[in-house]
Amino acid sequence: MTTPRLEINLKKIAHNAEKLTELYGSKGIAVTGVTKGVCGDPEIARIFTKSGINTIGDSRISNIKKMREAGVKAQFILTRIPMPSELDLVVRYADISLNSELSVIKELSVLAISYNISHKIILMVELGDLREGIIPEELNDAVDEVLKLKGVKLAGIGTNLACLGGVSPDDKKMQELSSLTEEIEKKFKINLKFISGGNSANYNWFISTKDVGKINNLRLGESILLGLETGQRKPIPNLFTDVFTLVAEVVESKIKPSEPYGDVQQDAFGNIPRFKNRGQRRRVIVGMGLQDVSVSGLTPRLKIDILGASSDHTILDAGNFNLKVGDNIEFSINYGALLEAMTSPYVAKKYV
């Protein structure tokens, strides 16, 4: 069977999606299932919808287009603020988009009018993580401008935390978003449908808080796909953390010194490598490298060590395992490596 390959357990994804929908729903919070980590895979998107998730988010409009054309029935949110060059596609394929720039929203308005449709807008608010978002003091003015536009409808507000700056989505931040919601709804006499408080990092806040306030939506990717909260990367109880298995094939297995010999200069990627002298060891090479996946995001399921990687090879210390050419080695995978493996055309994908 083709290697390297990413084996995807659809039943475990369904289990995680169902459990999280039930968990967050117990306090009135709906889940947007984010498919960014799996490149908008339609098969996985269908698992989301069958598991009770009605809204799917993705950061790439090309992924949303792919899911729509594959017949996935859901409401789609573009979770990356739109690029001006893609606005026509945004209006045609996304029901909702996250936005922080009025100039872009005005262009969306013009395009939506030309297609005789209504495109929904969620205004992103900056609460300290310093990725995208409108400064809170400027939010009322932005709302006022959006409400004047035809072709677009203000669906809600949201924020992004625990991403670029790693700022925790705690009670204080969520209360601030709730207060901004109340202020907007009172001032403009409107009801906002989406109060999107964040992502998989919101789990610890959700579990500990006594009051979720106005927060009624979270955008979840990693917690569904890998069973983790992302504040500290700890497993969420009752979820599967082994949904994905990366399989690579042994192409060389030999006893060799554990430390390179000769004059050492830069490796293929401009680094000066350092190795610990462990004496003679069984070194195994698998046919998978940095052009396939970020090797630093892999953990072998066997008790063996990853020593390093080049573009096409990953080198392992096989320890006590007498691995032979042609053997398959399984790896657990983190979110960053999952993104790369799903994106790579060199990694086969298999549903199990």
C-alpha cells in the first residue's frame, strides 16, 4: 500500500464531533466545525454534518468551493478575513465571512448586490491577541457603517484568541465580548445571531466558567480532529486523540555510528546539526521527509527516536527494534504536521 500515507478514522471524528456538540450545547453554545486542518476534505465535512454540526468554517475559499461542489450541505463561514482579490468567490461560495476592514465589506456589498444575494458579516474584535480585529473603541462606528450597506447583513461579532499572541480566552475576555454585544444590540436595536468567542482554546474557560454570557458560538477544528484543547494541548476527556495515523516505510536499516564523522558544516536547510554520541546504533531511514510533513510534529508509536530529517528522508534510532526494509512505522501527528500532511500531494490519504 502507498506510503507515506495518512490514515483517517472517520468513526472517531464522528464521535469527537458528537461529544463536543453535546458538551458545548449544554450551555447554549453552537459548534462551527473547522475543516482547515484537513484542507476542506468533503468526506470529513460530511461526517461533521452527520454528527450535528450545521455550520462549517474554513480559512480558504477554495476549500469552501470544493465542499459545496461535492454536495456538502451546510452553512459555510470563511474564517480568514477576505483578500480583496478573492471577494467575488467569497460572495458566491461563502454564506458568512469574518471581517475587520470596512473597505472590504463595502466591496462585498457591491458584489452581493450584483448577484442579488445577501452576504452575512461577522465583525471581528481585537481583544489582545493582535491577529485580526477592530479595536473595541471603534466597533460602534464600524457597526453603524455596516448597517447602512445593502447586500450585506451584520450577523454577529467574534474574536480570535490563543493564536498569534497566545492570549487566553478567559472569563475577562469573554465578558468583554458579551458586554460589547449588549452595547451594540441596545444602541442599534438589533439582535446578533453569532457571538463567536473563539476556538478550541476556549475549552478550559467553558468548563470552569459559571456564566458563558452572550457567547453562543465557537469555531472548533483541533479539538474535533485531535481531541485536544489548544491552550495547553491536553486531551479532552472522552475524546479520541488518535484519529490520524501517519504511516511511513523503512527504506534502509543498518548499524551505524550515532555521530557523523568528518568536517561538519551546514545541513541541507542551513542548520549546523548536533548529535549525541550513543555508540553504534541501528539507524533506520523511512521514505518521508520535510517535503511531506513537518517531522518535528510527529511522535513514533514505537519506542524509537527521530534523529532528524532531510527533504525526502527521516532518520530514526530504532532502539531495541529490529526493523527491516519494507516495514511500516506508525506516527502520531500534531495539528501543524496534520495541516502539512493533508496539503502535501506526496502523502496518500486513506479512510479507515
